[in-house]
Amino acid sequence: MAETGSAETGSFGAGGAGGAGGAGGDGGSSGPFPERPSGVLDALGVAVVALDTAGRIILWGPRAEELFGYSAREALGRHAARLLVDDRCADLVAGAYERMLETGVGWAGTVPVRTADGCRRLVEFRWTRLPGDQGDFFTLGTATDASTVREVERDIALSTQLIAQSPIGLAVLDTELRFVAVNPAMERIHGLPAKDQLGRSLGEVLPSISVEASEAMARDVVESGRPQIDTYTIGRTAADPDNDHAWSVSVYRLEDSHGQVLGVATSVVDVTDRYGAITAAAEARRRLALIAEGSARIGTTLDLTQTARELADVVVPGIGDLAVVDVLDSTLGHRRPAVLDSGPVLLRTLAMKAACPAEGVPAFGAVGQLVRYEPDRLVTQCLRTARPVMVAHVDEGDLARVARDAGAAAALARNGIHSYLAIPLAAQGEVRGVLSLMRGPNPRPFTADDSILAGELAGRTAVSLDNARLYESVRDTAVTLQRSLLPRPASPEGLEVATRYQPAVATDEVGGDWFDVIPLAGDRTALVVGDVMGSGIDAAAAMGRLRTATATLADLDLPPSEVLRHLDKITAGLEPYFATCIYVEYDPHSDRCRIAGAGHLPPALIPAGRPPELLDLPSGAPLGVGGVPFETTSAPLYPGDQLVLYTDGLVETRRDAIDDRLGVFLGVLDGPGRSLEETCDRLLDTLRDPYDQDDVAVLIARPRPHP
């Protein structure tokens, strides 16, 4: 009956809550009786008393002794009214008692009584006339302290009204997590009357919400007793089936006075507005963090491909699940962008990134591949208008305009692409390319905020790409000038020679290093390696002038120290440049070299069959200092020996000590059986970092055997 009453009223009555653990409930019953009695009567302290027709006490329970203070020996056989009832109410009580005996109608009331210690208290009595074995009657009464009853009544009234009128959804679930009571607010939240919820599980009441986590949380509360406070749940109920809501859910375990678990109580508060504000603030912080990340990560180098890759790494998964960075092919190779007329466009794919392995990635080609987009494609539209193109919800027709061809569109469809965004890469008032973003695993469509965020990152990238394009143009000019000024030497008579020049990555470091092989009279050969202490096109031009002067001075048959002395004067006139240089004059008839250095690292000598070593030479001052004498040193160079000249870019780094690097350098040279060309390649592959900030010149000479 208790559960029926709850189902009809949809409220938290005593019957609704008691159904969880009382007779007929699910909460721990065995047969027709509960395993443990309810604690409600214990809280009321109900005493049982029986009287005969004369009003004498014939039954006096332990609770009566506690309530009135008289022991059973003191109470049994005595007239109840004379023992207990206050004199002022004695006649009234006696009359009520006689009428009950005559009519058989039970009587209830609150009576002031005397206790054994002489105190007076209000006690609520309920009397019932019962037939005896001999055709007579006796009365059975229950007595409870009136103040205790009033306190319980107030508590029940307070809880009932609070629960019924509370804007917070409240429910009680039994130990099997089935609803046994809900309040009106919970009815409104669920969009169901109480009768359609009682006796059902969470999943049955809320079919549109994934309740696995909620059930697991409630089950943990039942088992552990630890409450779960303010846990967020998002979903839709029958009350508003078209919109998501957010609720704050708290769950507490219910126990009776004996500690028996009755189930759990759950409170639900609709916090959709608050959750929306928190979510919006978190999203704003995320977007700001993404912009900050983009500022730090995009444009770290002046390399087009690296810059495009950095953009893709930031926007995936920050904005999209799939990103493709394409640049107009006409902007590469230092050409001005072509006019975007009504025809197709040619794009070079510089970077791709997917949040997870995606079949749709090849639909856009491969990195470095030239891709053609027809005039009706969305990429083409974005390039021509220089404005973002967004398709929040992509259908089959849209995919045909997103992809470059039908096969690519089918691949995107299989990958679940449902939202598309194209952002132009524009700088200096010109469109350089396009950033294509797609969402597949992420169920949310792109929004205007996503377009603004992607546009901010794309704008920063476009500036970096434009700088990289201009940088590569200047760098290529410097490298071209540098290479044009370097010789293409053929090995002179009696001497095998191999050379390498590798420019620096940075434009402002290109242009200072050179080598030269100069034939001299008497079968001699001058070997030169130098490094102008400057960079760029001006340094390359200064290097060309020094190389020309060196070749001219070598023809005068001057000793190496004199050649450097004249070069020192010439360099002093090239302010603000200085230069280091090694000048070697090899004579095959004497198998010796005359060597002079101007602030340059010492050459390495590899004697045939012996370990390599650095020649011990006076270092000298760099060219351009002026007034410092240079010294000529002699060293043997026999057939089969190797002499290695190099610039500091090969061995110097900002991380390592120069002595350590020279040790590594000698270790690379230590190994028989390699050709000079192989040795050059091995030096560069082992010692040269692809992103080193200095250019390198290497010259290796080996005398041939005498005829």
C-alpha cells in the first residue's frame, strides 16, 4: 500500500520511502517480514499498556517503564488514572474511558500525566477496546511522549513541504536502483508523471540519456556509502526533447536507524545556463591558448614547408580533424602570383595533418604534389574571393565541391566528413594559398567562431609564408652568386682533388666561404680555403674579390706568407669585412707543402697508413686586421697522403667545445679505402646539421704516385 500511495501522489510520503525496506519492498525483505524492524517506532518511544474494565493496569511494557518511570511491579494492578493522570483531568479521562467501554469506539488524546519522579509531561494516548476470553472486555493502549510526536510531525511536515515545493529534483531509488519516490520538480525535469517512473530503472525513465555512468556512480554510493556531489550530466529528456540540458547530480546513501541500506537519494539541478557560461568561458580560454600556441609555433623557420606543417600541427585537433595547407604554385619559385581568372587553379600541397589515421587524407593528394582544382570547387571560390568558405553541414553535393574529383569525394564520405571550412592564406593584399579544415570524428559543425579563429592563425601563417618566400628568393640569389664565384677546378697534374660547398640554411649566413685550386709554374699547385667574416650578397661579392686577388698574387710566385700579407691589405680596404684563410703551395718534386694561415683552423693531414692529425701551424691574424706578419711553415705531403682544408662551419657549433668537435672530425677522417669524394660526403653527412647557421667549404688533395 505504501508504494501504491507514492505512485498515486508522486510525492515523498512516509509510505513512499518506507517501501524500500519494509514488508513487500525490495530493500532486504525475507518472507512476509523485514529482516530488521523499522526504527520509526523506536524513535517515537511507543509504550504499550493494557487495562481491565475497572481501569486497573494488567500489562505494563518496558517502554512504559521508561516513559512513566514506574516499574511493572509498581504499576500492575493499580488504577491507571489514579496512578498517572493529573487530578485536573481525571474526570475528563474517566468519562472518555467509560464511553469507549460502552460504545467500543477507540479514543485518542493528549493527557498531562505524573511520572514517578513527580514531574508532569504531556503524553499522547491511543486506546482500543478488545474482547476478552470470558466475553468481557479489556483495553489496549499505546502512549508516546507528546513533545516527541510533535517533533516528528514537524520534521515530516517540513520535509514533505520542502520536497514537494523544492525547485530541485529529488528522487529515492532502492538498492536495485529503481525509482520508489520522486518529487514534482523531478517530474518536470524528466517530463514524466510519478506513476510512470516508480518501479523503473534510470535507463527506462531516461532512454535518451546515456545513464551507464550515472548507474555506476549510484551503485558505488550504495556499496561504499561515499556521496557523489555535483557531477555533471548532459542530455535530453521528454520535458525538452529538442535541446540538450546540463544537470548537476548529487547522490547520497539512505540508511535506517539500524544502519540497514534502504537505497539512495538523488538531487538534480538544471544548470544549463551556468554550464553554458562555464563552457563558453572555457572555450574562450581554449581559443586564446590556441592563438598563443600558434604565435609560438608557427613561423619558427623561414622554410615554406616547415611553416605550413606548423600551421597544420596547431589546427589539428585544435580546430579540425583534418587539415590541408595548399599554396598557389605560381607563388613558388619567386614568381608573382598568377591572376586568378575563371579557369582552374594549380596548388602545391605543403602540409597535411589528420587527428587519427584517416582514409580521406589521400583525397587531397600528397605533400609536395601539384593539385588541380576546377572553377566550381570551394577551394577555388575561397582563393578568388579571398574570403572564408564554410559549409557547416556537408551533404553529398557539397563533398563533390570540396574534393578535387569524384574518387576523392567518395573517400571523404567514407571517412564521415560532415563539416568543411576553407580559409584563405593572404598577405600583402594577395592570396598565397588556402587552409582546408574538415571534421569527421568531432560531431560538432564548424561555427563562425571557428572561422574567426582559423582566420587569425591563417593570417599569421600567410605572413610567415610570405617572409619565407622572400627569404628563399634572397637566399637563392646569394647562393647563386656564391656558386658562380667558386671555381670548378679540375685536378692538376700529379694531384687528385675533391671539393664541396654547402650553403647555410639562413639567408644572412650565406656567402662567405670559398675554395680554390690554382696551377703554378714548375708543376706546383696552390690550394686555398677561406671564409669572409660576413654574410649575404655583400659577403659573396667580397669573397669574389679576395678569390680574384688570391689567384693574381699566386701567379707572382710569392711565398704563402707574402700572398697573405698582400691579401691583408686588400681586405682592410673592404671594411667592415675580415676573413680567415689557409694558403698551401704544394710542390710534387719535393713532396712538401709550404703553408701560411690567417686566423684559420689548421688543416688535417692523413699520412698513408697512419691516423690523421691536425698540423701544428701558427694561427696568424685574420685578413683585414692589418700590420700583423704571417709565417710560412713547411710540411711533408707524400703520394697517398691526404691534406684536408675546411672552413669553421664544418666543425663549430654553439653546443659543443671546438676541441671535442675537432676530435670527431679526425675520427671521421680515420678510415682507409675511401675515395676523396666519399670522404667529402662523409664529412658533411656526419658533422653537418641540416639547419646549421653557417656555410661550409671543404677541399681534399692527395698526391698521385710519381711516374
